Amino acid sequence: PGPPAPGECQNPMYLDRVCLDFPELKLVMAHGADPWWNVAIRLMLKYRNLYLKTSAYLPKYFPPELLHFMNTRGQKKVIFASDHPAIQMTRCLEEAEKLDLREGVLDNFLYANANRVFFGAED
């Protein structure tokens, strides 16, 4: 759940109009979308330019709906991040490797998605 601070700024609905008005702008939601996981997933399905970065969220706590999204229509939408030093990189990587992900999804999550979104690499 994070530190005791207002979480309203993480509400993904604030990105709905931005994604619509600026379709060429790549937007990345940081620190997951708790407690709005389903809203974030729906918006990522709706907008090609919206992505989610999992910083400050240990993989073992990913909600089932996020894992399902990563394994299906969201294989290229979720970007690994640990928020080091808040969460140790090695611990986060070890947990990511234990996730029940389909073939190729872990590589997308750990590397390819960030490379494509942030650096413009081709698939």
C-alpha cells in the first residue's frame, strides 16, 4: 500500500484525457496502480500510448488481474522497475523470475518493453 500519503495522484483516470488528447505521447504510470489496477488495465487496453511501470511493488504482490494482463493482451505494456534502494534490485529480480508468466513475457517485462518505450527499439 505504500507510505502514509495521499494516493489520489496515482488514480489512472487522470491520464484518460491526456492519452486521448496526445496520442503520440508515451505515458508510463509509475508505482503500479494500487488500488486502481483494473482501471489501469482497462486504460492500457484502450490507449496504445499508455504503459505501467512496477516500481516500488514487489512482484510477489502483483494482483492476479495484472498477471493475467501481462500474460495476455498486456505482454508489451508492463515495465519492470524495483525503485532501488527502497526495494533491492536483486530481490525484485528474484521474485520476478518466479512469476507464472508465459514464454517470452518475462523478457518483455524485464527488458524489451522498457527498451521499446524509452529508447524506441523495434520488436
